[in-house]
Amino acid sequence: MEHKLLKSFVAVAEELHFGRAARRLHLSQPPLSLQIQKLEAELGTALFVRSNRHVALTEAGHVLLGRARHLLAESDRAAQEVSRVGRGELGAVTLGYTATASHRLLPELVPRFRKLHPGLRLELLELRSAEQPEAIAAGRIELGLVCAPVPAPGLTETPLLRERLLVALPKAHPLAKKSRLHPRDLDGADYVGVRPDIEPAWAEASLRALKLAGAVPRLVQETDTKIALLGLVAAGLGLSVVSESLAVLERRGVVFRSLPGLKLELTLSALTRAVPTPRAASLLELMRRVFTAPGFAPSLASRHARR
């Protein structure tokens, strides 16, 4: 049964008048009559009892009316759902993220996303930055949040958030007495870093920037995660240069001091295919709006420098 024929049947069945039904459907009466005749021929039974002054449903017509209303409603719902999926408003989007993105970026993003896209499920998968390009290529994730730069041929990188750097120090460290530090203050100091194979861009860039500023700290320990890094700093193994968002964790035994002389920022970026899926495009557009808005997330550096 064609959608058009069912729609015409319901209009006539509800109006019980071919003229009024035709006007409702923006048709002339003869084509409407032909459509009803076609539907009756297809079903092999009369749906209406007609006279010059009266139109009534047959028993078969009564049965079809309820079914036709249901079928038309389901058809409309299906069309709306498919359209919403095509616009990226329904379904699930898988987002890969490096641990650094969980400190400031995800807490800002996830509640807004859920409010704006209640029909779209957000699935989160923690991955190292270097692993995310392959995960996108393999279809495991649709969009990634990485510490840039990351080699990602064929993918599009969208910078979202640039963070200044702080020095994380054991609370009893002599340098903790200063409100702010110069990179040269770190020269020869015991240093805790993140393994280069975990976050290569970050590990290499931070040490390179310190060296250019006249400081070569003594690397005494490397860790797999920045959370573990804070633990080793708290244990007194050494100090470290970290992104300002890490300071929100407020680890006991660790103080943070600003480092204005270090010309380096940590950039958190989104990675997508050159032509992202509609779902990923919706999420990326929200990221652009949130993290490029003037005044977003004022710097933590000055606040922690005073502690």
C-alpha cells in the first residue's frame, strides 16, 4: 500500500466527504477518487459506501483506518529519525581523549553536549595521543582529543585550548618559597618527566624549551601518566613542568608556581577525518563554540602562583 494512497484514504475516512478531503490534501476531487479506487482494487474490497449525498466506511474501511493511521505515524517517525541521524542528532559518537583532556576540557564539554544533544549518546575512550590517529582510521573512534602536535596524515587538527605551564614542586622544596620561577631556577634540579613514548610531543617540547631558556634539569624518573608524576613529585623525587590544568587536581604535598619565562604552551586539539561524520561534526562544532569563546576558562597560573 502506497503512502500516498493511505494518506488519501485517511483524509476521506475522517472527512466522510470527497470534496472536503480533496481540499485538505490540496487536490482536485477526480484524482482523489481515482486514488481511492486504486487502493480498493489493490485490496480487493470496498472501503466506502458512496451515494450522491452520503459517504460511509465499510467494515473493511473501519479496520483499515486504525491500521493506516498507525502506518502513517510510523512512517513519519521513521523519516524524522532518519533525518535526525543524518544531521548528527541521534545515535552514538565515540570520542577518544588523552588524560590531559579530562582535567578541564571534558568537564566543560560533556554537560553541555548532553544538554544540547539529548538524543546523541557520547561514548568516551581514553587513548594516548599517539594512538588516536590509527583509532580514527580504523573506525574505533570518530573524533579524538590530543596533546598536539601529533603526526596524523589525512586527518584534520582543530586547536581548542592552549594552556600555559606551571612548575609542580614538593611542598618542602627550596624553590617553593618563591611565588614565581624563572626557567634558569630549574637548571640542575631533580626532574620527573613523562615517558617520551607516552606523550612524545609534550615530553620532548618541555625539555627542549627549558634547555633553550638556559635550564637543563637532571631527569631522575619517568612515569606513564601525569597523575603518577604528581605522586612522585609529592614523594619528593623532584619537580616537573606541567600544564596548568593539572593544578586543578590539587595533590597534597605538591605546590604549583608560575613559569612566565618559558616560551611554551600545551595545545589540546581535536582530530577528525577530513570529512567527519554528522555526529562528529556536531560535537566538533560544540567544541569550537565552547573553547574559542572569549574569556573561556581564565588561567589557573596566577591563582596557583600565590599559594
